[in-house]
Amino acid sequence: MSFDNSNKTMEKETTRRYLLANMLNAANSSQLQASHGRWFSFWQGLFKSPRTM
């Protein structure tokens, strides 16, 4: 019984940390959006034109 309870507590803690990490990522994404967009278009260009591979 106690093991089950500790398991649930661990799950809650993991979920909380996951949500916190997501919030941090969302806050950082606005600053990183420019570079991410560059990388995304770069990879898109690679996949769209196989000649560059």
C-alpha cells in the first residue's frame, strides 16, 4: 500500500517537473524562434531539393 502511494507521488512529481520544463521551453522559444526558423527552413530546403544532399 505504501509503495503504491509513493509511486503516485513520484508520478505527480514527474508530471510537475515536466510541466515546469514545458513552461520554461515556452518562455525561451520566443527568444529562440528566429534561429529555430532558420534551421527549420534549412532542413525543409534540404528535403525539398534532394540535389543538395
